[in-house]
Amino acid sequence: MFDLLKARLTHGYQAIPDPLKVAIHPSFPGLAVILGANEEDFDQAEQLCPTKAIGKFSLDMGKCCFCGECSRRFPDTFVFKPDYRMASSSREGLIIKWDKESQTCTKPVVEANAKLRKHFRRSFALRNVSAAGCNACELELGACSNVNFDMGRYGIEVLASPRHADALILTGPVSANMAFALQQTWEAIPEPKALILCGSCAISGGVFAGSEALNREWLNTMQPALFIPGCPAHPLSILHGIMSLLGRQK
Amino acid sequence: MDTNVLNKNPFLILKQPGLMEIADFYTAIRQLSALGYFPLFYFGTSGGELLCGMAKPELPLELLRTAFPDNRQYPSLSTDIPAFHIFERELYEEHGIEAVGHPWLKPLRYPAGAKAQMDDYPFFSSESSALHEVGVGPVHAGVIEPGHFRIICHGETVEHLEIQLGYQHRGVCKLLADGDIRTKMQLAEAIAGDTAIGHGLAYCMAVEALCGVQVSPAIQTVRSIALELERIGMHLADLSALAGDIAYLSGQNFFAALRTTVINSSLAICGSRFGKRWLKPGGVNYGISAEQNKVLRNTLKIAEEQIDNCTKALFADAGVLNRFDSTGSLSLKMVQELNMSGITAKACGYAVDARKDFPIREYADFQPLIQNSGDVYARAKLRNVEIKQSLEMIYFMLSTLPDTKAEDSTVLSAPGADIMAVSVVEGWRGRIVHVIKTAADGSTEQYKVYDPSLHNWFGLALAVRNEGISDFPLCNKSFDLSYCGADL
């Protein structure tokens, strides 16, 4: 009994006071920013990029595995800011593009979804399907509910039954062997419902894109409400994305 | 064997041994097995050959090679050496080579294009009206990887568990073998995201051997620190989950918070809580500066104090002991026979650990820790003492580590042609083996990845027999095996 009390006392208060505004360590590679349209840098980075996320003159965060190779080699062109506000409500929005006129790059935006806000503003239940996820996104999604990030404080929870869920949050590139189970789980969730893609694998296949063992056919016919990039997606990115989708975060 | 062989971990095979007659091949395997060797790998190549690597701690790797048997049949090794049972299932699925007499030669992964379909899985079943079956998954109740469990119960008691794999199959080995082997770091890290360092390091070591490169001692130390840090982080995650499974919620929260502290210190160095992007073939992307060294040591020292407080409370709680003690037991004989490793094996008193058996520099004096009861308690307690052991190792390594930078890494030349490299790493789950074989033009002919889970899954199936079905989640968590680690 005294051992437990001692552990509880030294444990202290672990919750991050405001996970939507907290600063993250400067070494975190988050929001991608393009600093200029140096053709040579782009040419070489295009060759270098393991997930073919770089084009002229853009960087697709939905494909990016955040290995940081481009930013280490060409720091004057590519930067990953320590900013976890990376999610987007459109696939297109994840593609960071250089704008010649304004000499700046685009930024992903999560538009609040009026329908989801109306139904789920105060209570939002997620059902996760891991479809060939490497267990990194899964662990980060699990961490959202832990004592530090404590997603439950906002009324957002991950639960077991699709029948009780309001959204399906997908992790992993969708293996052929999981395609059917994924679709079935989606169908088991009552309307209204939303599909959230968590991590670069779910969004684009990530480092597994192009493997013949994947089957993204069904997924490609869907219209996800939210795209959360990362390899894996950071719990703060997940929280910020979902809260923005529900219109609870500007 | 050729004298040019680099016969320490990673192993480099410059000249392959000659093709043996098929009968001699199997006789040799049986003889080595009788001498205490265990199989590191056994697979068929695209060139129609069977390759088997037999290992014994502190002895050279024995590589055996033969052509595919004429009628694609041979008498099964599993009947007398059960360690081969999973290799033979894989061989059957990938090349249609039948191990005659294998107790149950069913598919393993159901890869794309295979004849066998997931829906036709040949489950063991019983006609008895006294028994019922419980199916769980592939979509589980928690946030975890998919897999299917079919449990045959007599009342509340588990008679038999069958684990259907294949849902996580992404064709990893094929992707790894496609293109320049030096550019596969990100893929290697995603073999199992919770073991990004373990599999990443195994990949780096094998590729460096192929390219004839040795990294500097300081770089090697940074990598070993990363490996031990990953072990501490995941052991804490497991202690948290074990506590959660028995509704010991204080423990669940204590250990989860401690894990956050530990993995955030990995983020502070390389930007990833999982150690992704830290390593690269030839070295590291991020070194440890003198300042980071100090911060890491202080963070871990503070965490250690709290780990001690929390584990003391956990293992003093009668309710916890009641659930952990004598639940899901395995015997020493089982884990030895079935080639298990890691927590699963060491919790049964089997002192198998790649850090001792296939040591690299940092682990010269390493002695594996064991527990003997083989139950959930042993697996939990072992995680506790391994955390302490890894912390001690990290403190020591940090104390000797000079200020290191990414620039201390080595540039890789092209891999050698027609050679083979084998690397062995003790990840937090157990023994990870990577095998790379290059073709005559230096391209990758074959890449094989072995996660300890490949062997250890069967341990779970054995451990739950005669347990209450309500203890299944607890048993499962105490093993915490990976599906994707072996691309299952």
C-alpha cells in the first residue's frame, strides 16, 4: 500500500496542460516547408526521396516518411518545422507547393466539418483498423489516450465496437489480406460517420506504396474527412487534426 | 568453409559452400542440431537452392546449401527437430516444396497471387458437442495489429488456440530486394515500427558487411545506446499494457508516462519517438553531443528512480501477483525445441540472447538475465530487470562516448557481387536475423527477414492451453509478439 502511494506521489501530474498549444521539441520533423525553387536541389532530392514525395516544386506530406534526407542535404530548400499542426481535410492540401508569385509555399488546412461538428462536437468515438500498419502509428494512436495526451478530456475515445463508433481511423497501407475486413468494419459503423487516415501509409501506402501485396481499391473510392501525415503520426498531430475537424480548434 | 569468411556478427560469406547432395544436406543439419546448433534461417532461393544457416554461440556460422529436391519433396525435419516447423511451412508456401511428415503443413502468409485463400484456412476443429469455438479478429478490440485467433474451449477452459497469420503481409522481403540495397533504410525501419532500431540495425549491419565497411567504435556505441533505449521504451509499454489488462490502472498510467519520458529522449536526438531516421547504413544521421549525453543521462536517472518506485508497487500487489503467477506457463524444453528467443525464452530459464551469442563490441561482457517460472509473472519481472540492465549499459556507454556527429559515418561503396551477409541483433522481442544475398551483378538476389515472433507465436498457442479464456488477453500481452515483424 505504501509502495503504491509513494509511486503515485512521485508520478505527479503527467497530463500535458494544453496539448493543442504545447510546444514540441525543436528536433521534431513536422510541417514541411519549401524555402525556394532551386531547380538543382529539387532534381537531386527527387532522386533521393525514398517515397517519391518530391516533385517540381512540391513536397507531398501524404507520401513523405519524414526521413529528413532532403532537409539534411538541401537545408536551404526543404525544412521540416517543429510544428505538429500538419493535418489536412483534403488530400490536395497535404501537397506543399511553391508559389512563384508570392515566393512562399502552401500550408495544409483542416476545415471544420459542419456535419461532424453538429453531431460529434462533444463526443467523438473512434474505431481503429490497423491494416498492415507497422505498429508505430498504432502505438501513437494508443498514446493519444494515455495519461500524457489524454484525448479523453475532449470527449474523444477509441473504442472496441464499430457499432458504437462515429469514425473509422485507419492505420497502415491496407494489405490485400486486410482489405475485406477493413471494408466490413466501415460498413458496420452507423451513419453519420467519418473516415480518418492516420499516417503516411494509410494516406498513400507510404514506404510500401507499389507493393503487390497491397489492395487499396476500396479505399480509393472513399472520401476521407481527415488526413493526418507522419511516419508515424505524432499524438499531438492526431489530436490537433481531430479537434480542428470538429471545429474546436482554430 | 572458405577462409575469407567474416565469421563474427555480421557474418559475411564471400564464397558459398558447394552444393551438397540432398541426403547429405539433411544429415548435416541433423548432426549439427545434435551438437546443439540451432537454425538461424532456412529458405529457398529464386535460383532453386535451399540454404540453411545453423548457429551455435561463439562458433562459426555453418552454411549448408543444396539444390531443390527433384520431386519437390523431402522427409520433414520438423518431426525430429521441431524448430524447423515454421520454416518448412514457409518453404511449402513459397516454393511448393513439401516436407513429408510435417505435422501440419499449412500456409503461413497467404501472399498475393497464392492459390490458397485466407477464407479457406484449414483450422483445427473438433466434432465434440462438449466443445465450442471462439473466433477473435482480425480486427481486435484495441489499437493493435490484425491477426485471427481461433480458440477451442471446454467451458471456460482453453483446449487449443490456433493463430491465423497473413493479414499484415506487405511483401516486405520483395520490396527490400528491389533496387539499390543501400537505400532501404526507411523500409527496414518499417518492418516493425516498434522495433525500428532493432530491424534497422540488423539491416545496416548486413549492408555494411556486403559493402565491406566497418563503422567507427563511437558510431557503434551510439547505435547500441539507441537499441537499449528502444528496449527500455517497449518494455515499459508492455508493463503498462500488462497492468492495464488486469485493471491495475495505476500501473498502466505510471508506466505509460515513463515510456513517454524515455521515447521523448529519443525524439530529442533524432526527431522520432521510435528512433526512426536515427541510423543509416554506414553510420547514423544523428550523433550524441556532449550536451545531449548529459541531458539523456539525467533524464534516465530520474526515470529510473520512478521505475523503481512503480515496479516495487506492481510486484508487491497481491492482486497483481494473483493474476500473473502461474498464468500462461511455458517450459524450458518447449522454448528450446521450438527455437524461441527473447523474453519468451529467457523467462523459461533459456539464456539465449544475441548480445551474448553473437556479440558486437559493446556487449563483450554481456550476461543475459533470466527468470525460471515461464509464466506471465516471469515475463513481466524479466522486463523489469532488463530495463535496469539496459539502463546500466546506457550509463556506461554514455560515460565512455566522445562527442559524436553524423559526419563520423562512413560512405558506402557498392555491395560486393555474389556474396551473402547475415546479421543478428537482439531486439527487445528477441533474436532478429537479416540475410542478404547478392547476384553476380551486385544487385540483391534475396532478402530474408526473421523476427523472433515467427518462432514465438507458437509459444503463445502452447501457453494458453488449460488456462481460462479470460486470461487470453493477459497471456497475449505478456508475449507481445509482432505480426508485421515477420511480414505475417
